Amino acid sequence: MSETIMSDEFPDRLSVDPNSPYYNADILSRDVGIRFKGIEKTNVEEYCISEGWVRVAAGNAKDRYGNQLTIKVHGPVEPYFRDKK
């Protein structure tokens, strides 16, 4: 049996949508937190560190396919693991 060792490095881009090519269940299972402009955000759907943006939910609005509408907001993004002490 080979064990994969989880690193503490984040991908440049990560999404919580399982249909996205940037979805990573292994990393998301570790309870990822996001600080955006120094404030912890709990409604982040996707982020990109290198481009400096997050996608956040736009209220309760949904598109015609029933997916949550999001807004892209620019600024410094700092992902972290909440389980790390």
C-alpha cells in the first residue's frame, strides 16, 4: 500500500463546485478557510491566488440551471487550513 502525504500547499485555483476542473476533494476535506483582504470569508465558491480574486455567492439568486450566481471580487487572497494549529 502506498500512502499519499498531504502537503500544506494550496493549488493556485480551487473551487467547491464538483463540476469544475479546479475542484479538489482531498484539499477541501481538510476544512479550507479563506481570508480576503484580511477578513475571513465563509461564502467563497472559488478563488485564484495568482490573479487575486474570489467568487462569492450573490445572495439567493440562481441561474436558469439552478446554480448559485456568483460575483468575482478582486483583492489579496490567503487560503489556510482551519485544522492546523
